[in-house]
Amino acid sequence: MAQSTSSTGNQPLIELRHVDKHYGDLHVLNDINLSVDRGEVVVVIGPSGSGKSTMCRTINRLETIDSGEILIEGEPLPQEGKDLARMRAELGMVFQQFNLFAHMTVLQNVMLGPVDVLGVSKDEARERAMDLLSRVGVAEQADKVPAQLSGGQQQRVAIARSLAMQPKAMLFDEPTSALDPEMINEVLEVMVRLAQQGMTMIVITHEMNFARRVADRVVFMADGQIVETGTPDEFFDHPQTKRAQDFLNSIK
Ligand code: ADP
Ligand code: MG
């Protein structure tokens, strides 16, 4: 081949090009263009129903798209099969609901993917899992089942479980929205540290202080479109569009 197709070059880690999606008459994603570089933290905000979750879910093809392209390190996201499974495993995803396996211990939850999907030995998986559990501050809970943990602890286990797959990027969809207020910060702190360690992250959140502190870029969505994008200072202090100004006023 004459052209170089190196996958470690300077192309974005995640790129959405002209992504469109409808649910019946609803144009849920309308010409979405977004590129996320290695190590970048992009915070996505916007009113409920604006398409934030749908956009996030298209990135690991939990949702199909009608047209446009999604590229991971310059490689188009495959439609199905082994390549899709491999690329999915490279993107960690943490949802509002923790989705831990209820019948397994915390440790087993974190070991499962590495052993079953990555073929890591049990001893090595256990060692890595314990290391991750201490990084998120729940090592003492390793032998409990999820129901014995607080919501904040469960969400930190869910983050550890995603990290155990050694993802290239982490996608967070309102990871603190289901938590009691006193548990929100312990989860956000784990995410702050992850960002500081250079993890590439897309974070949908209503936590504006977190966005200000951690985001390299804020993306504001409304009605299926990216309406505005900027640094946190630009966006929060000088929103350009009326939509963004109205949204920011509504949450003050
Ligand atoms: P957000 O995360 O910004 O709140 P969503 O991406 O969840 O928004 O939803 C965007 C819009 O798409 C909403 O109007 C929602 O009702 C609609 N929607 C989401 N999922 C489906 C679905 N599976 N079928 C039909 N409509 C859907
Ligand atoms: Mg959502």
C-alpha cells in the first residue's frame, strides 16, 4: 500500500463525522461532528432529551446510526462481529445505573472481563483488580456483593471494572445522577484523578463544577445538535448562543 494507514498517528482517538439518527419522526442526532484527541476530556451538557445519551451510545454501537461515520483511531466502527467486539472492549462505559453483577463479589465483577474477554490469568486479574479497587478506594469491600455497598461505592466499582479492560477511552453517561448527594463527590474525585492521569474521557454530566475543573472542552447539545463548543471558561462565562445562555440560566 502506498498510503500509510498507521493507527497510532495524529488522528483523533474518537471521531464522529456528520452523524445522523432518527427515531421515527424524531431527528435525535442531527449532523453531529465531534473529535476527541488522546488525553482529552470532553464534557457534554444540555437539556434532557437533547440526544446526549444517544450520541454516547452510538460511539460503541449500542445504537446504530442512519448516516455519517464513527472512527476510532481512524478506523471505521465495524457493523458487527469480532472487530466490533474488540473495538467495544477498547471503550469503557459507565452509566447512571451501575449494572454490576449482583450474584458476584466486587472482586469477581472486576476480574470477569479480563479473564473471560482478554484471557488474562486469574492470578494476574486478581492482582490488577485489587490494585484498581484500591485506586478507587473500595479495596476493603472486595469480597462483598454489590448490594452490601453504598451507591457511591458501587459506582466506583463499576469504574474499576471498566478500567480493568484497559480501555483507550472512557465514556461516562451521568455517572452521578442516581447517587445520593453525599456520594457524588467521591465518584467525581475518582473521575478527576483519572482525567489527571491522562485518560481520554467523554463525560455527560450536570455537575458544572466538575466540568469547569476537568473539561478541556465543553460540548453543548440541544435538539439533537451540537449547538456550541468551547473551553469551560468560554462556555460558562461567555456562552455565544441564546440556547446555551437560557440553559445556563435555568440551572443556576
Ligand atoms: P439525553 O441523554 O440528552 O437526555 P437521549 O439521547 O436519551 O437524550 O434521548 C433523546 C431523545 O430521543 C428523547 O426525546 C428520547 O425520548 C428519544 N429516545 C431515546 N431513546 C429512544 C428509543 N429507543 N426510541 C425512541 N425514542 C428514543
Ligand atoms: Mg441521557
